[in-house]
Amino acid sequence: MDFVNYLISILISLVVGLAGFVAAYKIFDWLTPGVHFGDQLKADNRAVAIFLAGLFIGLGILLGNAVK
């Protein structure tokens, strides 16, 4: 029974983490109306790709500690 509770806890944390990533990305996209990230990534803009990677790593650390 502990395994089932542990599995449910992991799934809930996963859903909360993914929802947090999507919400944070949407908010950040809303705060930067002049930059269209999808277009910049298709144009092979590596600076935007590195920036988004740093944003997602930072969000992962933040949300990982918040979910604990």
C-alpha cells in the first residue's frame, strides 16, 4: 500500500511541476510581447535558446524545491 501512495505522490508532483512550467512560460511570454520565442527558435537564434534553457533550469530548481 505504501508503494501506491508513493506512486500517487509522484504523479501529483509531476502534474503540479508541469503545470508550473507551462504557467511560468506563459506568464514570461506575456511579459515579453516583443519577443516571439517560437519564431526565434525556428530562426536558429541560439541566444534565445540558451536563455530559455536557463529559464527552464531555474524553474525546475524552484518548482522542485516547492513541491518537496
